Amino acid sequence: MTHLPLAAGLGGFFTGLYISFWLPAVVLTAALVIKLPSILKLWRDPLLRAVGGLLLFACAVFVFAAPGTIAWTNRVTGVPNIAAPWVYSLLTALSASWLLLVVHWRNGHTARREQTRRATRWVVSVYAGVVVALWVLFALADVPVEQIRDLDTYYASTPFMREEILLYLLAHLVACTITTRLVWNWIRTDGLDGWLRWGLRLLGIGYATNLLFGAAKLTAVVARWTGHDLDWLNTNIAPSAACIAATFVAIGFIVPHAGQYLQDRWLVRRRYRNLKPLARLLRTVAGGREPLALRATAEMRLIRRETYIRDALLYLSRFLDEDLQRRAYGAALALGHERGRAQELAAAVTIVDAVETRGRAPDGEGRCEADTTYLLQEIQAVSEALGRPDEISAVRVRAAVPAESVSTHD
């Protein structure tokens, strides 16, 4: 006697969690827009075509599965419930695109090409046959009463419609199970890019949640066959699971691209900021600030700063004291710095000394030009060393001591 209030309570709870069909549609469309340039540019790549088909069918499913669109489709065609086989067909095509994606993803571009072709033909043939069967079964079924949200359970025992519902659910569950298993296997593959691995994790969560969608609907249908009422699984749990799954899948496709893009932008900006100490030190040598263009891209600003620094270092090369650089390197090692850090600090000390020497030199006279290969190649490391003035001061003080009085074991 208590199971009906319990079911009603659970149904009400998950109704509160119900997610609009338009949210995953928007996220899927965003993923499609991000992928579209690559798909159009490399159209002959079957993997990219499979991704494009997957996102396109996924968008279509959520647009046409929305209750408002279902009512509109039935009204425009004048056929009660004709939206059902249409949405089932889109969902079946989406399931096929999952399988095509994993087929091409697993086999690559060249490896096992003939096997890939056979698998592709098999998937297309089987799922195209399922779509044809869905329309034939709908034509044979008697479904005169329009159902917007609970058609699967309302007609669960109706001849031919019963078989149609079971057919599309089984086709969906089979494709989802295979895809979920393969995606989680790929996540454990060695050597994957970090962003790609996160994208695969989100895809795996999305496909696993899709299993909940199919399982909830199938359970509600079977419950009707056995005389029980679990319709809330069909009307509340299944739609919410589908929306959540689609959102995870869409984000799974977005993350590798967006993550790599944002990481590249962050690295460029960090390199630009890290060069600030060296650029500031060389202002007196270059005769002013570096050129600044507010509308320039981050990459262009970085290139201009690097060019500004290298030009100044080339001019400063005749004031560089190579003997001081050797002493500073030894002093840094004696202070306990590892070789790479010692070389950076020695280069920074040498540049600081060269700037001061140039300021004291009459008419810009200097020494013979020194080798600036390391300085020009490692401007990032040298600039970062300039950001540690205490360490530079310690190295300069130690390097100023006559070489014979300095023990490298100190």
C-alpha cells in the first residue's frame, strides 16, 4: 500500500530535477560550431565526419524530442503521434553515429582499413534497417490518442507499437553499451594528452548516463507489461538522464579543443609577463620602451617584446664581460645552485653589469663583441632570473672576489 505514495514522491522529486531539452541542444550546437571548421577543412577524414554526424543527430534529437516540437510536428502533419517514429529514427541514427565514431577511432586512418569498411557497412546496414522497421511498425500500429510525454508507456502493450518501442530501445542500449566500454578502455591508454583524457572521461560519463536513459524507459515499459505503474521512470528519470548525458557528451567534445586553446593563450601571456624584468632592464639600451599596440594579439605582443629584447642584447654584446660570466657561474655553483640555475644567474649578472658599464662608457665605447648565443636563446630563463634580485646580488658579491680566493667547495 505504501509503494504508490513512494513512487509519487520519487516522481515529484525527479520532476524538480528535470532539465530543459533546449539546454543540451544549445551545448551540442556549441560543440558542433567549434568542430565545424575542422570537419569542413578535413571532410575526407571519416573520423571527423563521424563526429560531425554525431553532434548533428544529437542536436536534432533534442530539438525534435522537446514536448513543444512534438506537438508541432503532430499538428503540422495531421498524423497523431507521427513525431514518435521520427524521434526514434533520429535517436537510432545517433546510436549508429556512436558506433561509427568508435569504429574509426579504434582503427585509425590506415590501420585495418578493410576491417573498418566492413564494420562501417555493417553498422549502416543494421541501423538503416532498424529505421525502416520503425516506420513500418508505426504504419501498422493503431495509435489514435496523441501522447506528448508518455507515449512509450501509454502504448507499451499496443500491437506493433510495442515492438517499435522495444526495437528502438534495444538498438540504443546496444550502441550505448559498446561505446561506453570502448571509451573507458581508451581512457586507460598510455600517452594521451591531458585535455583529451579529460574529454574522454566526460564522454564516458555521458554514455554511461545514456544507459540510465534506456534502462529507465525499458523498465517502465516492462512494468506496464506486468501490470505495474512505473511511468515516472519514463516521464521524469529518462528525459533528465538524456539531457545530462548529452551535456556531458557535448562538453567532452569541447574540452580538448577549448582546453588546449586556453592553455596556449595562458602560456603565451605567461611568457610575455616573464620577459618584463629583462625588457625593463634594457630600456636604457634600446632608447625607450618597447613598441606597444593595444589591439595586437597576445602572440604579436610576445613577438614584439622578444624582438625588442634580442635587438637590445645584440647592441649590448660589446659590453658583455665573458670573464665575469665565468666567475659568476662558478660563484652560483659555490652558493649551491644547480648548473641550469647557475647559468641563468650568471647570464643575468653579466647583463646587469653590461648595462651599468655602457652607462659609464664614453661615447658608447665597449669591449670586443661577446658570444650572445645563450642569451638570445634563453631570454625567458634569464628574465626569470632577474626576478630574483637577492640571488643575483649574492652571486655578484661572490663573483667580485678574486678567483684564486674562492673555493668551489665552499
